[in-house]
Amino acid sequence: MMADSPDAIGGMSLGAEGRMNAGTGRMFSGSYDPSDVLFLLKPVTMSETSVEEKETLIQRGVRHYSEMITRESAPSEAYTRLFEAALAENQDRFAADLVKLADWMMSTRRGPLTLVSLARAGTPVGALLKRWIARADRDVVHYSVSLIRDRGIDANALKYITRQRPIESILFVDGWTGKGVMARELRHAIRVWKDSAGAALSTCPIDDRLYVVADLCGGAGYAATSDDYLIPSSLLGATVSGLVSRSIRNSDCVGPDDFDACVEYPEFRSIDRSRAFLDQIEQRMCEVSGTCHEEREDREFRDMEIQERRQVVLKELMERLEIHNENYIKPGIGEATRVLLRRVPWRLIVRNSSGRDIQHLLELAESRGVPVEELADLPWQAVSIIRSLE
């Protein structure tokens, strides 16, 4: 399904190249080069909510997390040094996994590819995949859109993409899975979207699976690995994600014809790593690409055993810590980092406190007064627990 005329959302003509953002009338790629990504988000200004107030409102069911935003702070010098160390340690592994993921996409799809990353953890991953696929002279475009837990995908963004690109070319991209919540949310959201779109799309060949670098739960359509390791981009927020926030869906600033919203951070421009990060990892992808081989069937069998073990441990942790809401427990380095940066953490559990990949978590935990527990048989490198305020 291709567009035969420019689409219009929110009263703005978006044009055949898709370079205009609804409600802004300008190109919107954040601090990235426009060839790397087009954000289908609406930049807005909105009042800030403190972490503590936000957590209270979420847990009491007064507000959904997507309706609020807490202003980000610039990473400290100490934390930035941890990012540099993690990048040096894991850049080759990350680059190799990206090559595997991109090569899998190209080998299983003929014709154009349309990468739709989940803003914002998926954005740098999608941009790097786009660069690699473009090197193979494939027709590839990368959009970054909003998918919100319990609220679904941004239907206006998806509508726009399907009018610009072949619907069968779409692949949804993220950095990792934790418990598989967003993978399940995506599948559900696509079903809802197809039903609401009517008969024309009810049987459309859109792939509702999530493609990630690291699948920690077995919920992804394809992943390069099931290992819980430190993906370098998970350490930073806006300064490695185009100077944009996570997505926002608040009716005060998002109208029925708008894309979901975001906040921009131009004050961080002097410390922005978004383009430099892509350049560095792309170079590593070129250098490691000849070594990226895997036995797919063997890895799938191994992954199944790992995933079953992780589900058992997750239930055991919830029982031992008397956690009654699964949303309060966040397994994996990426999710643990998000909790310590954006939520009200109760405790941090790590497999090995000397592990290089979790040193930033220990730094964050110490800065916020969060107790750390070591559990040698933990199947992830780390788990963060959100404090119950109920």
C-alpha cells in the first residue's frame, strides 16, 4: 500500500518525503541527521512533574505515566566516564549484534524496508540498522514513533507511514526486551489498529513482531542475542537519542489528529552524543562484520531454556519480596537503568557487584540511597524494583 498523494495530519501537508512533523511545519529529526531518522512526534512545552509526584500519581491510578514528563538532567562527569568505559568495553559486541539483526532483516525481506523504531530506546538502534541496510543499496527508511504501555501505538503515525511506504515493508525495532511488555503491547496495538482501520486493512500483511538487539524474555520476533549485557545507548537519555524525551500522550497537548508529543532538550547540545555515537558504532560494524556468524537453531534452543529459567526466577523474586504488581519489577540492565533514572527505586539486585556492565547502576543506586543486594544465581545482570507508594 503506497501513497498516491501527500498525507495531511493536524492540518499540515507532510509531503511525499515525510519530512514535516505534524503541528510544527518544520523538519524534525532532533539532533540527528535527517537521513538517519524522522521522528513522528510533536515537540511541545509542558509543565514538569517531579519523579516522586509522578510515581505517586501513577501508582494511585490518578494519571498515566505517558501524561507526565520529568525534566532530564545532564549526566554528571562521573556518570559520563562510566558511559565511555561501557562504550569501550561493549561497542564491538553491540556492533556485531546490530550487523546480525540487519542481515537477518535483509535476508528475510525482499524489496523496500521500513524501520519503525520505538521512541526512544529504539531510536539509535533503528538509525544504525538503517545506515547498515542502506550500505547494501536497499531502499530503506527509518521512522521513530510512540508506543505506550496500556495505550497502544500512535495511530496517526502508523497511518502516515502506511501511506508513504509499502505496508509489508514495515519492521518494528527496539533496543531490548525486559519482561516482554512492549512486545505484547505492540501485537495488541496492531490488532486494534487493523480493526479500527476497517476492512481494507483487516488482513493487511503488517508484521506485528518486535525486532531487538537483546531479547531477555523470548517475546521478540527476532533478536541477535538473549544475553543481558550493557547496550551502550541504554546508559544515556536525550544526549544519545537526538535530544528528545520519551513520548507523551496528554490530551492537553496532543490533539486527535496529532502525533504523540515529546520535549526537546536544546540546552544539552554541547554534550550531545547522538551523531557521534552512530558514527562510532557504524565504524565498528564495518570492522566486525566479517566475524558475525551464528547457528540460529542452536541459539533458539538455548534461548528457550534461558527464558523458562528467567520466568521461574521472576516469580520467585515477586513472592520473596512480596511484590504484587509485576510492573514494579524491571529485569535486565536496560530496564534497571530506566528505573534508577526515571522512577522511585526501592532496591537494586545484581548478580555480581564487580561486573563491569553494572557499575553505572551502582553509581546511580548510591546517589539515590538505594540498597543493593547481590544474588549470584540471578539470570540477568541486574533487576531494579520500583518502590510501592500505595
